[in-house]
Amino acid sequence: MRLSRFFIDAPLSLGQHALPEAQAHYIGRVLRHAVGDAVQLFDGSGLEYRGELIEVGKKSVQVELRECLPGLPESPLAIHLGQGLSRGERMDWAIQKATELGATQITPIVSERCEVRLKDERADKRMAHWRQVAISACEQCGRSVLPLIHPPLELSSWLAQVEADLKLVLHPVAEALQSHAKPGTLAFLIGPEGGLSDAEVAQAQAADFHAARLGPRVLRTETAPVVALSVAQQLWGDLQA
């Protein structure tokens, strides 16, 4: 039986802990765990904690953590994904899969052809939602460190501040990824549902981004980060054979 694994948004240590209400409800009422069940918790520090449920109530759950273990190592390739802001499930999918594939930072990018505009309270709600998407992906895939999800940025602002050994903007007519030397840090720019305009690609290239292609087909905005990160991790990261 697979060990249940949960993210706790608070520092963990060996000993007894009362779990936050949301996790307590999910563990006790949704998953119907009982006293004596084994669990594994992580707090984003890179460490994992194994223990046992010692109290399961309607509103509270107590766990005793008895073992501290190193978490799954992060990829040697640090990837900052600049993902064109898209609607609903497409953005969720991109963030979920980028998390599973080892992205260390994700910035939603507002560009010319974006059909989504987020302001104030709505933006705060989407940020909280995207963080939960990343947390759930980490719980599922075994990552012990959460990717940093930045607030949405205008393309020009992101281009001006992002730093990486290699910066790539996806473009259907460009060099293949493997034509570049191995970087330690990588920034990927992927356009929204309508793609980046020629002027935006030129703007990225003026900011030291190289145009790169993933193959002969034009990919959807939510498919592109899956392929791009998979290829990058296979070439330079931790998906190597």
C-alpha cells in the first residue's frame, strides 16, 4: 500500500504535531485514515518526515513524526518557466506539469495576445489556486521542494529581470534545443493561446533570448511546457538515461 504523503505549510520536526484544519479534514473525513496509519509529511525544506497518526477526530488530527529523511534531490538544471497566461484549466495544466517536470520558478506572462487579465482580488485568488495546484503536484510526484510561483508580469518586465545561463523563447522556425551547450540555469519563454507576436519574439531576442524549436509541429500553450521541460531535463537535467 502506498504511503500517504502531504505538504504542511509550516516547519516540521520530529515529535507530535497537530495538523492544520484543511489537512486534518482531508485526512480524517475524505481519506478516512485512522489512528495507527502511517503518513509522510514535507514542508518544502527538502526534508521528508515519516510518522503515525495518533489521533483522528472530526476537526483535528495529531501525528507523531518519528523519522526524518532527505527528500528527492532536485534537478541539477534550475528552470524558470515564463508561461503565457491562459484560461482556466490550460494554465492549471501547465503549472501542474511544469512542477512534475522540475521547474524551480514559474511566472505567468501577460503578453499581447493574452485573453486573460487578472487584477487585485481575482489575481490573489488565482495565485492561491496555482500554488495549491503546485502543492498537489509535489505531493503526487515526490518532490520535496515547491516551485516558486511569481505573480503575473508583463512580458517586458519579465524579460528585463529574468536571469539564466541560457534563455530560450519557443519559436517554430529556429534552432533545435540540443544545439546549445549545457547550462546550469535555464529560462524558457512560452507564449499564450494565440502565441507570441513577431515583435515579442524580437523583443525577447533583444533581451538575449535564443529562439528554439521543439520539432516540426506547433504545440498548444499547455503542451509546449511539457515537451520543452522534458527535452531540457533529458538533455541537461535529471531525465538522462
